[in-house]
Amino acid sequence: MADRILLLSAPLSLRGTSVYTVSLARELKLRGHKVAVMTPGGILEAALEDQDLDTIRAPVHGPLWRDLLYLPTLLELARDFDPELIHAQSHPLATIGSLIAQQLGVPDVVTVHTPLQAPLRRAPGATTHAIAVSEDVRQALVTTGRFPRERISVIPNGVAASLSALDDEPPPAGELPVVGTVGRLAPGRGLETFLAAAKLVLDAGGKATFLIVGEGPQEAELRRRVRELGLAAHVTFALPRARLADLFRPIDVFVSVGESEGHGIFILSAMAQARAIICTGVGGVVAFVRDGENGLLVPRGSPAELAERIRGLLDAPLERRRLGRAALHDVREQFPLHAMAEETLAAYATATAALPVEPAS
């Protein structure tokens, strides 16, 4: 079993892969493993520091041509840590992770969070073991990714559930409920749909504040769109905080309407905080969100249907609470963080066993 684990991560911005990295690093450390995260940094680096986890600042970005330029530096930094296993935290890092692992003579693992649109690249001769976060991702990894089925483990994202969230009170009389979304501010995340729905809700007399928590390349465009829609007094942009659970505490209705999802770690995190959720039924989400039972589903790119769902929950605080309690129950039962960590350690053992044994000299 690998006791010294190097997690290879792109910038720790507010995206699902970064949340996965922070959560996994904490769980591995709690189990007595020596863990370091090699990353260029980012806004969620503070979450690692809060837990006294080792961070190795390094030029890891994702595009292979760029990372290859820094391969000697990455190798030197990795050797200083002396890992027994390399775990690339997303599929763009699979090749650089396998190259580092080959040079150090250790096994390597890669987690794939979204269905692949092209073959998964890795170093020639690599014995990489892959973790797919859902069955949809696994299937795409085999077919489009051209990755050996026998070297894939399906390990859903796990999250830390908060029983204290059940004690959260509804907004005081006169205080507007908050409809919020959390994640990367980038194309494909459905943020234009979110803003269009906000406009429809307010125009129909709905009373709410809308919150967008995140950072990313689309922020300036989204702020401009808010002004064009006349929503400046109703929409707030906020940067993420180091404590991941705190991202969801101000939110009464959580919305995630991206065009695709691998497994929806932000949706699971909102459910783990007993929030009522509305999301698109895409990717792995349909495996755990049941419409009307523990959340609400809407079609992709439909502001009108999203607005209708939001208005229904704004007018029904008891329904929000019912959905939130059901969501928390299901997450605790199906996606505990400790289970994800244990299954990941089992994948490490499989990867280690597959590493060719050097002949004795």
C-alpha cells in the first residue's frame, strides 16, 4: 500500500476537480497517509492550508505541451517529496502524471470527472489505473477514451454531510430568500440560463435575492449581462471561501443548470448541507437526484421552466425544507466521503499491484 501519495492538480480554482482534491487529501491524511498536493495554487489552496496539508507549488496547468516544458522541474519537486504513488486529479494531467511516475518507478492513477471526447493520452507503456466518477464517465472512458476496461474503478464523489444543517432556520420575516449557484464561471455552466430565469422570476413578482459564487473567464460577460437585464440590484457576485461548507450556508435554493455533469460534486455538496436543489438532469446527476423527492430537475437551456421551479420553491418554505432533508438523508446513505476515500485506497492497491516488478540484478 502506498503511504506517500502525491496528488497532481491544476490550479485550485472553484471547480469540481479542486473540491475533489481538497476533500480527498484531507481524508487520506486522516487515515495516516503522507499527502502532498502539487499545484500552481489558487483560491482553494487556503482550504488545504487550514487542514495543515502539504502544498508543493509547481507549474502544473493541464495543457500537455505546457506541462512538458516544465517536466524537469516537476520531476525534481516530486523526487524531493519521494512519493510511492502519483494521482493525477483530472484527465488532462494523465500524461504528465504517468511520465513522472515512470521516471520515479511508482504507480500512477488518474481521476476522470467528465465523459471524454477523445482518447485518454498517457505515457507509452504506462500502467495507469483510472478512477471514473460515474458509470457514464466509465463508458466514455472505454469507448471514446480507448482505455482498458479492466483498469478502471468507478468511484462516485463523496461529500461530508452536515447534520447541523437540519437546524438552519428559514429567512426571518421580511428577509428575502436566496437563490444561488456555486461553481466555475465558464461557458457550459448554464449561467446565462440562471440569469434569464432570475429576470423571469422577478418580472412575475417573485421576491428573492440571486447569488453567484465563483470565479472564471466568464465573469466580466456575466456582470455585463446582469446590467443589461436590469438585475444589478438583485444579483450578487461573491468569491468562494476556504471552508467549502460555507459556500452553501447563505443559499435557500441551490441551482445548477450546466449543459453536462460528470457526477455533480457541487450538487452533492449542496444536498449535504440540506439545501433544496434544482438542476439539469444530465450525466451522473440522474443517478441520485429524483425529481420531486430529493430535488427538482429541469431541461437544459430552459429559463422559463427553471423560473417556474424557482417560483414554486420561493412560495413554499416547508417544501424547501422537505426536499433539503431528503437530499441530506440520501447523500449520507449513498455518497459518504469516507467510502470514497476507502475505495480510492483500494484503487491505489490495484495500481501498485499492476506495476511491473524490476528483475533482481
